[in-house]
Amino acid sequence: MTETRSTESVDAIVIGAGFSGIYMVHRLRTLGLTVQGFEAGDGVGGTWFWNRYPGARCDVISMEYAYTFSPELIEEWNWTERYPSQPEILRYLNFAADRLDVKPSFRFKTRVVSAWFDDATDQWVTTTDSGAVTRSKYLVTAVGCLSTSMTPDFPGLSEYAGEVYHTADWPEGGVDFAGKRVGVIGTGSSGVQVIPLVAEQAAHLTVFQRTPAFSLACGNRQLTDDEVRAFKDNIDDHKARSYASGTGQYTDTLEESALDHTPEQRQAIYEERWGRHRAIDLIACYPDLFANRDANETIAEFFRGKIRETITDPELAERLSPRTYPLGAKRITLDTNYYQTYNRDDVDLVSLREQPLETFTATGIRTGGVDHELDAVVLATGFDAITGPLLNMDIRGRGGRSLQDKWADGPTTYLGIAVDEFPNMFMLTGPGSPNVLTNVVCAIEQHVEWTGDFIADIERRGTSCVEPTAEAARTWTDDAADLAKDTLYPEGESWYTGVNIPGKPRVIMSYVGGLDVYRQTCDEVAADGYRGFVSA
């Protein structure tokens, strides 16, 4: 690889300007390092910059889905809703970026296409889509877990003459579906949020369901001033409880197995938890719901009962009821009036398991020999999650070894943060870390702070570069896989395991041992002189 343009040099490069990129740039600057950030969007926000579809909303309570490292950010920002919408989250991230003054450190509308490690100089050489080249000692990927959208290779899609939109790349000005026949493909988290609002606009909506979802009514509402004030006044208690939890979201888990209670006792507990409108309160109410399939079936059937209560047509309710995977093995979605939408006369459901999608036509979609005439199609088809955003770039380590080749059989990492043969490269919420199985902002703060402390230690020691040993990376990856085998996650056909991407290795890409255990392990590694890493 050659450098054909003038080259800039900085101490660190940060790729991405979402929650992790904003905080990482701030942290590195407090260490006195020079930093260059790159962001493909024309502003901060990460996944919340691109996912502007109607109904886009976080499934973590707003006051908990925020930075806790800065007393000023906590005190100066007031959330308005219990579950924040995309516009409010984007306003918050702009507020945080302005308050921390990190925007000048980013180059926006700039996509990193490659980063390679120069063995001769122990530096990273990063090239953007404009051809600009930057050298740095450190490379930090803050690209997010859900930032590379997935569009299946649908037959005939290029021949379709109508409008096509993807929820992960929604037009900034919005879309007017009034008077149109609209199809939505996908009923995951994005689908269950966008479907009710599209139904309110469209002349007719056809939902093409690949796999039914377990969805919980979020019961969203405005926050009261007293709630906001009480949270701020008790922020230390909140932080302590989130640090001690496996998901960054505290809940009161019972000590008994779900199978130790009678059906009547379980029903009462599930009903009370359902009314809390928080997924963690349900899926973690018994300690064995993620490990014992029989225990899991008790709560899965409870969810299916809620679907039957809502849908007026029993056959339709059954088609909307998941039966092929345990509850929680695919992401539990939060919605507003999702199931109620199917009671409308102008909404139809097509199960692609019963009527497979044959092809797009010039005027719509053909399934099971039936043509559906459509003026517009919304693809709520999800993401190439966790590894996709990293492998979307040409990242090469020692000797030109590509990350794509390194991970051909699945990602191997140490702590989900570093990769052997890729010195001074740190991944925030990378594969092998708790990432999407947590309140990700809690995971991000832990990663940024641990990485920042490690870089500070490297600088103090005057070390040129560090990387994990191959043995440390393999042991961590194998141990994490063994932990996952003791859960129900492997039974889910989802982006958790990568099976939504043709040819992608099937592995659990998240550390399932809990954020609390993970945090303790990382702290022990640091206290032991960053055990598992070697210096050049």
C-alpha cells in the first residue's frame, strides 16, 4: 500500500461519532493526545443519525440511556419521555457533543475505507473515501453494533418500479405514504415500530412477516418533573445498581426457578411485570428463563396469551405468535399499538414461512403465487450486526493480515476489545464483549474508560505498541462460546448469531456472562499489568 497524498499525523484516530465515539474523543483529549475522528454522516449520532424512520424509539428508559460520567451532562439535560424517540436522542447527542466540544475533532461526511498497520513505523495508516491519509499510533473503532444495514438479495428487487426505503437509511425529510399501497418486510425491532405509523398514513398496508416477534407494549408516556429530579438526585445509587447488574439495567430477580411456582403464581408475577413495561423486568424475573427451555416456555406462552387477547382473529393471532425459538433468543421488541394494528381492515399479514417471497415484480411483490400490488416498500430487514461495521472497512494488521481473513471462521478477540496481530487497535463494544445484551451506553462507558486508562498506561511506559497474545484471544473467545452454550441464545435464528447474513459464521457475538462479571474481569486484567497483552 502506498500513500499518494499528503499525510496528516495524530496520536489517535476514532471512527464513528455515536455514543462511543463522542466519549472516546473526549477521553483521549483529556489525556493530552491529538485526535482525529471520522464520521460517515454529516453530524453526530451514529445509528440514531440514520434510523429516522417513523416510530424509531429506544427500548431502554431514557434517563438510563445516557452518559453518567459527567455531572454537568446529567444536570443540564432533561428527558421528556420514558422511552426516548430518535429525534430526542439525536438532540441529546448533539447537546453532549457541544457541551464536551468534540465536534471540531471530527471530520463529517467522511467514510473510512481502509486502515492498515505499518510494521516499519508501528503506526496505523487510515484512508478515507476522499483519498485523505492519516497516520496515528492508536486506532479506535467506535462504529457501533447496528450501523451496517442488511438488504437481502430479493429476486427482482431491481425491477420494482415503486418507492423503496430502508429503515436504517430513512430520508431526512420523511416520507408521505398518504393514499399509497405500502408493503413492509420485516417484523423485528424496526418493523414493529414503523408498522403502526405507516398503517395510519397508507391507504393499505401489507406486512410481510419472516419470523414473528415477541413484543412488549412499551406504555410510553411523558416524564414528570419529580421523576427527572429524583433520578438526578439519586444518580450515584443508579450507577451503583447498574454496575452491579448483568445488563446495565437493574431488576429484582427472584431466587426460585420458574418451574418451582404454580401456574397461578407465575401468571400473577408475569402480569405484574408486564405492567412495568420493561423487557428486563420480565425476562429476568426468574433466574433460569435464559437457561432452561421449559422455564422459558412458561413466559413465552404468557406472551402468546397477550397476543391472543389483542388480535380479534384467532388464526391471525397464531401466525403472529412465535413458536420456533425461545423468548429472548431473538431481541424482545418494544412497541406502541403493534398488535392492535392487525385488527384494522386496511392491514394484511403475509407469513413468508407459509407463502415464501418468490420475486419482486415491476408493480409489487409475489408470494406463494399471489401478486401484491404496492406503490412503496419499506425494508425493515435489519443489520449485519457487530462485525459488519468493522468488516465493511479494509482493516489490516501485522504483515498485511486482513481482519476479514482473521475472522473467516468467526471473530476472535481478547475481552471484545483487542485482536492479536492488530497492535494498538481498540474496539468499543466489539464482538466478544457484552455489547447488545446490555444497556449499551453502560457498556460503552466501561469500554471507553478502560481503553482510555490502558492508553494512558501505554503512554506513561513509553511503549510503542501493544497487542493481545494469540493464546489470550483464543482462550477468551472459547470461554465466551462455552458460556453461551449454557444459555438459550444459540437457538435463535437472528443477528445475535449472524445467521441473517448468508455465509456469515454462526457464533454468539456477545459475551453472555453479564456486564458486571465482564467489568470485574477487565478490572482484574488491568490490575495485573494488563495481563494477556504484550508490548513491542
